[in-house]
Amino acid sequence: MRRNPERRLALIDAAIEVLAREGARGLTFRAVDAEAAVPPGTASNYFANRDDLFTQVGGRIYERLLPDEATIARSREGVQDQARYAELMHELVDRISAFNSGYLALLELRLESTRRPELRAVLTKRIREDIDANIAYHAASGLPGDSTSVVLLYLTLNWLIVERLTLPDIFTEQEIHELVDAAVRRSLNA
């Protein structure tokens, strides 16, 4: 296996694009090589097999979905009330939707994980860590609500993002904005 970490990341990022566009069946070493604009056979030098590629893509998507330090710092500013909570959820929906190929690839990976136990283990661990981190952040932030509010918003906003990316004409941007506000308000008042 090759050891060039920059090349490996470029190949994984290319795999994300292929997976989002072509689905799990289209994710081949040849397609990744073409997407990354590298010589044929390059991806097969970096990944032992397709399972290895799927697993590494599953970890990389979450790295790219994380907010940057400036966004995290801004989230801690000001009064931590329901309005701030809604603002943070709008930022989250917009940030994830902006990496639409990553989120669509993640949906493909979730489906593929029903057939690949190693991928399922990677996604289960990574998504559980993400949920736990969100709950811990929330508890330390002073925002209203509890851990159930965090989980309800996680579930609700994930499906809203799916609708936004897969069937974009279902809801207008104004409706999406109103739905995020309503989801925050109702999860806090439940």
C-alpha cells in the first residue's frame, strides 16, 4: 500500500464524488482514478479492496462535514437562547447541504452498510460519536433543552436535508427556514 497521505485524501475525496454521482455500484477503482485525474491503477495501490475504500470514505465524509474553528467560536458567542439554537441549526443545515455530494455519498454508504459489516461498524461508531459530541456540546453550551432535544433535532434535520438534496422542489427555502425554526421551538417545548 502506498503511503502518500495527500494522494490518499485526494482519492478518497474523488471516491465521495463518484459515490454521490454513480452510487455504490459505480464506485470502482477505475472511476476513482478518473475522478481524481490520476493514472489508471493508482487507487488500487492505496486501498486493499472496495471494502477498504468504502470504509475510508465513511470516515472522511464526517471529517469534511465538521464545522471549522471560526464557526465553533461564533456558536459560543452571545446569549444561548432559543433564537441562538435556531441560528445554529440553520447554520448546520446550510453547511451540510453545501456539501451535497458528501451527504448523498453518506446516504449511499448507509444503504451499503446493510451489506458490509465493516462499513456498518465504522458508520455506527462515527455517527454515535457525532451524536454524543453534539449532546456534550449542548450540555456545556447553556442552550435550552436537553439531550432528547438534541436527538430529536438530529433526526428531524437529517430528513429535512435529505428532502432538500434529493427532492429540492418539495420545500422552498422559506419553508425550510420556517421548518428549522419550528423544529427547534417544538423540540424545546416538548
